[in-house]
Amino acid sequence: MAQDSPIATASQVSRTFDEVQALRGLDLAIPKGIVGVLGPNGAGKSTLFRLLLGLDQADQGDIVVLGHRMPDDALQVRAKIGYMPEDDSLFPGLDGLQQVVLAAQLCGLARVDALSRAHQVLDLVGLTDARYRLAAGYSLGMRQRLRLAMAVVHGPELLLLDEPTAGLDPDGRAQMLALIQEIAGHGVSILLSTHVLSDVEAICQYIVLISRGQLGFAGDMARFRAGSNGHTWRIGVLAQADRLVEALREQGIAAQLDRSDVLVEADVDQATLVWQAIAKADVAIHHFGPLEEDMGSAFVRHLRLDDPLRRQGQDAVAAALGEAP
């Protein structure tokens, strides 16, 4: 993924609405694949989507999408990009097929091509038997899948999804995530903006976190969840893990048992000492990698690291308790 050219970039992008600065000098390179876009309410995610779509213009900075500069080349980009907004955004009085045909025509497809593509994508999203029913009578899950069909009917290279599983029950959520993965399997890059962290964990390879209008984190899932200090490692030991803990401590490396595993506090340049301790303890291991947090803990930690007010609050509490910051 890192070897591919980014599918979109933002360079020193700022956007202010009245007195609210939605984006502040945002620098971002979005890779191909399924990318989770995270951040608290008001972080700037929706503003970023509007800029990528060419629906808004930055006050300063450059936006490039699929090799085109925005908003100058917005018409060319919209022919290659699909968007599923959070709100319903269906056309009143139309059945499912008519909804998708109209979406295809608005993207520039001729009527005959739009009709053919509409039938194909309605089959893809599981609405084969409901295509001639009025969309107003669809269930929430069906409406979500219909909106997804409208977003992909013209065969986009990039798909922007804003809360695609909002309000769905577990079965509906699983179906939607499976559809997103199937679409990505056809070479479509996807930006998934959601507050449902389990959805991101299930299907995203890369994480972008926006906080206070700036980039708080960008990297793969393993780095996003790689422990609170980046130096905690988990070693899975087949037997006699206590011997490894003792050997590590003899090397001056902090270690503790976690059931049958050993948690180690070590910098990367101490890896040789860790392996020497494993050899000295004469234990068999089945795993050696960075300690991963759950998604919720990692999300909160990255927000805390990015927020100077929260850091100041933490330092104040530590000082009151007589702890080193």
C-alpha cells in the first residue's frame, strides 16, 4: 500500500466557517484500499469529505483527488467518485430501480447504460426482488443498501461513505460491511467515516484520525493499536513463561506475566537482549509482537495525545499526586 501513489492528498488545507475553524493546516495523504476516517464530532471529517467532492473550497492549501486539483477539476472527479451521505438523500416518489437509474444519469451515463448498470448493482446489494417497489416503503437496511447502489452505479474509483451502518441491527451491519469489502475487492478505494469503531476494526487496513481540524494520526491498524507508549511487547510462551520473565529481568528489561504470555517494556534497539533472554530461558514462543489495545482505548489515547488541554490536565493531576509527568 505504501508503494502506491496516494488516491487523494491535502496540503496545508484550512477552512473556516464564520468563527469556526473546521480544518487547520491539514496535511494528509490517503492511500488506496479501505481507509477508516475517525474523529470526534466537529473534528472536520465532513468538511474534508466536502472538499474531496468539490462541494466546498478551502480557504488555503491544495486538495488533489485522483490526480485532479480541486475544486478546479471537480466535474472530472465526480465522474470517478461515489458518495453515500449520512442522511437519506433519496428521490421522492421513485421505486428502487428508478432511484439508481437517475443517480447513474446524474453521473453522466446514457439512459440505456444507466438502466443496465442499475440492474447489476441492485443485484449486488441484494435488492433484486424489491427493485420495482417504492423506495419510501423500504426498511432502513434496504434504504442503506439502495443508497450504496446509487453511490457505485457509475463504477467509481473512489467511494466516500459517511456512517453507512448507522441505525442498522447486527445482521444489517454485517451485510453492509460485507458489501463494502466486496466493492473494495473490485479495486475501488473507500473512505469510511464512522463512529462505530468495530466497523473500522473489521474491514479497514489504514486509519486516519482528525482532531480539532488537524491530523491526529495516519497509519495502518497495527500502528494505531500498538500500545500506549509504543514500547510494550507481547510474547506468547508455550510453557514456563515465568522462566522468561526472570531471564528478561536479569537483562535489565521490565517484564511481567499476563496469563501464559509475557509483557515486555523494551525499545526496538533492545530486541537483541530480549532474544538473548528467550534463548537463556530455553522456552518456546509462538508470538512476539507489539501489544495491541482495543479500538476504543487506542482512539481515546490518540485524541489525548493530540489535545494540549488534555495533556495539561493529565500533567496537573500527576503533579498533584507527586508523580512524574
